[in-house]
Amino acid sequence: MGLDMYIYEGDNEIAYFRKEPAIHDWFEHLAIEKGIEFDSFNGVKVLLEIEDLHRLIDDLANKRLNYDANGFFFGSNKESENSNSWHNHSWHNQIIGIFQKIIDESDEDSELFYDSWW
């Protein structure tokens, strides 16, 4: 069990992340901004605009995510507990690259969604 996170284009999964609570927290706040109502941010689809992903990349690049975000089965962002930590520069840049690739390969007709399950 754990936090499984997906980006979909239509019905096609185009990115998968596991146990990245800071990113999940960012998408939860985005869902709230978009007026999506939920009891628990689990299995909640969030329609993504390209601008949302640009903002996420900017927040990642400037380390403006909530790196203390946590939850049951979420894993940890703490460097001492996770070799793929957000404090690990290489991993951080890899995550940014994944989101940049999604932007580069999407067009204005793309229907992008974030979804998760834990």
C-alpha cells in the first residue's frame, strides 16, 4: 500500500509517481483552488491546464512545496528516510523534467488529469 499518483491524458496514463507527498499536497491545494469538493483527497480527479503544470514546475524549481506534507502510507520527503528525497538535487530535477515533458508533448486540446490512490 502507498500513495500512487497518476497523470492522465484522456484515458491514457502518461506519468506515475509513488509516495511523493509534497506533489500530492500541491495537487490537493490546486483542487481546492479549482473548487473541487471532497472529504478525502483520494481518487479525486483534477483537470489540469498547461498553466497549472508551469506553475508546478516553478514551485518545484523554487522549492515552494510543502515538504512536510504527510499522510497514511504516503512515504516521506525527509532525506534521511528516502534516497529519492526532494533534498536530492538529481531526483528533484528528474521530477521537473517529467512535468516539462508532459507540457512539451501536450497540445491545447489535451485533457490532462491528476488522480491518486492510497
